[in-house]
Amino acid sequence: MRITMDLELKDIPGQLVKALEPISDAGGNIVSVVHHHEQRTNRGTIPLQVIFDMEDGLGPLKEKLESRDIKVVRFNQVRLLEHKTVVLVGHIIHSDIRDTIEQIDSTGYAEVVDLAMSMPGISLKSSARIGINATGKGDMKNAVRLLRNIAREKDLLLIEPIETEELP
Amino acid sequence: MKVAIIGFGSVGKGVLKVLSERTDRTFKVVAVTDSKGAVINENGLDLALVLKQKNNDDLKRANKTSMDVVKGLDYDILVEVTPTDAKTGEPGLSYITEALKRGKHVVTSNKGPVALKYKELCGLANKSNALFLFEATVGGAMPMFNLMRMPLAGNKITSIKGIFNGTCNYILTRMASEGLPYDMVLSEAKELGIAEADPTYDVEGIDTALKLVILANAVFGMDVSLDDVDRVGISSVSLEALKLAGEADMVIKLIGEVYPNGEERVLKVSPRLVPKSHPLAVQGTLNAALIQTKLAGDIFVIGKGAGSIETASAILSDMLYIASQK
């Protein structure tokens, strides 16, 4: 999950390293660090905003930071940070779309957040566009793998997006 | 250099036309053959005249077969442009094999032999110190192998994906832009000559799969065949699916991809969602490829994937490469 953390550092040398070290030691992947030097608080501290990805261990990390005399002002975590859209073609209703969605939702790491359907006629194949959120890249991979199995079992055509993350 | 051209269909005619318009004397065509016989002149054929006779159906053929020419005539480069047979690779496979055994350079646009017997043919070429080139087999006029051989030399290629079949791309583009169902657009494509009477080879992704096999073997040394390709065509892509994709700012394209990553190896042809703003979202009969490299990053190539003159362009570039290596 992606965590945004607002910290306050004392205005003495070596504080930035002291704040970031525990995050990377805890397995956090730091995405962004903004050091608000010009926005000194009336307590004389300097605000620091860190954004990082980390699976678990947020509680111990917070304690560790506080033991180092770094104030954790607030933090928020976004649980679902990966989004993907896929399209299904086939007898989607007859093959129980509710079950398809439930199988994904019940994983605990992925959920269907968007569904658009088009049904041209009762005996004709229908099409659906499904938006999925997942807690991380690995989880999204697993969710897509699950969807592939469901599509194979229910004889549906699954149209996946191409990987685009290598592009700017 | 003396050139023998085997195959006088659309591609063969294109090669002859392109060569007839060149003013330099790098190449001298000594023979052109088709299934009915051969036109031979060891001092060089008058290409414009041969083309005219072929078009008027009064070609003066000698009583020799294509194989007689391949095995017996004196030439430096064999240009093999007979039609593709995905199962046997014949008759092209035999022509190429015999020419390479004689130590002759071979340039081909024929996917069958390259997809089926890449390793063997390269072995033969190495043994007899000849060049075996096939730029025209993948992406028509788009430079692929030549691009990777020279301009991208020194780069490790990590993956290739793209649109390698103009017929499928035309059908999907028309369905999306005109809101027409698959069957109707397919009939239209047949009338326009964009799709074959039996479109299976294109729409079921076999043509794209053959090109992937060639890329996998020639670029990544994977030693795979058509059966190793995970393949889904476009015949079950519904108009509604395209509309739903369009509402989310995406198009559906038949994408071939090869990614030689050990256990996680990908060798796959499938309809895929492509963001409208992505460079692979090309329209009409165009082909497009994304080559991912270690140093240069992502390289995109977009161009005409078929056509007589376009394919001849790829063949000519192979011939000129051979001439430059003398």
C-alpha cells in the first residue's frame, strides 16, 4: 500500500537521514521526499512529507520514528493503488457475472470497482468492461491470473490491457 | 551481383519494378521464375520488358523449373518470394536449402521456411559462408531486423510487441470507427482485397504468430515453433467490446508479443486493450512495433506491413546489405 506521512524534524544536522533510515529498514520503498525548509513551524521544527510503498509494519515504524525524536504528525494509507481495466466477451450473464465479481472481491487484495455492460440480444454474446483495483502490482498480477482462469472455465474472451508502464 | 528471383506474384513483381527503376549496376537479374517456368538471360534480363510480358500474360519462358534455376544457374543472390505455407514451408524451404548448400546468399519474404527451420537454415548459411536475410517476413516495409542489426547494435533487446497483421488492424479499426459488426467489416475487407477469401490465417492470428516465431528465434535465439505460441484471434471481438473500450479511451488491437524471460516467458498473440494515446494504437492497415532495449529504451516503428512495393523495399535493403559485405 502507499503511505503518505507528515513528519516534523528538529532543525539540526543529520535529521533527514534519521527519519528516512527506519522507513527503508522496514522495507518501505520511498517514492517521494519533500523537505519544507521554508515552512518552519512555531515549534521551530521543519515539516517533511514522505511518500512510500510498504506492505505492513506501519505501527512499529511509527514507534521507531518517535523513539528517534521525530514527530509523526499524521499519516494516511491508500489501500488499493493499482488499477486495471479489462473487457470480457461471451455469455457473461448466463455464466453468472455475480460469481465472477465475488471471486475477485473475496481475494481480500483486489476488488471490482467499475462495471459497464452491453447486451445486444438475449441469445447473443454480451460484453462487459470491468475496472479492478488491487493493493499492489503483485496482487494485481494474481487478480488477473484469477480472472484468466475464470474466463477459461466460463468460456469467455478476456481482453487484457497491454503493459504500458515502461512509457513515460 | 547476379540475382535469381524465384516467385513472380505480387512481391516478385514489386522487386522487379523496384530493380528496373534503379540506375546503378549493383544488381543484374539473370532469372525470374514462377510455377510455369523460368525466364533466363545470363547477361541480365530487360526487367521492364519482362514485367510488361508478365502483365500481358505472354511471358517467353524457357523449359526450366524453379528448382533447375536454383540448383543449376550461376547467380550470387537468390531472392525467394514464393507464397507462405505455414505447415510445410514448401516449396520455398527446398529452394532456400539448395541455394544455401551451394553457398549462395538468400533473401526471402517467405515466413514459412524461416519460422519452421530457422536454426537449420542459419546453420547451412554459416557453414557455406553465405548470408540468409529475411527482413520482409516481419512487418513488411517496417525495418525490424536491419534496425536491430545496425542502428540498435550494442543494445540488448528485452522484448518486442506490436501489430503485425494489417488485415486484423483494418477490421478492428473499421469496427470501432464506423460502429459496424465484425462480419460486415470482414466482407468489406474481402471486397477491397485486404482480406483473403479464406481469412482464417489472418483473423485467427496465425500470420501474427508466425512472425512472432521468427522474431523469437532470430532476435532472442528461443528455438520455438508455431505450436508454442499462445494464440487468440479477433473473430470473437464484439462491436460492443470495442464500444466499451472506446468509452474508456481505449482501442482493441491484435497484439503479438515476445518476451524471453526464462520461466515467465511470453510468446502470445491476443486481442488487447491499448490506450488511444499509446503509439501502438495505429489505424487502418498499418503495422507498429515497440522494441524495448537496454540502452535506447523504447523504440517504436510504424509502417506499411504489406504491399508489393513496400515488401520489395525490405527485400532491396537486404540485397544492398549483402552487396555492401562483399
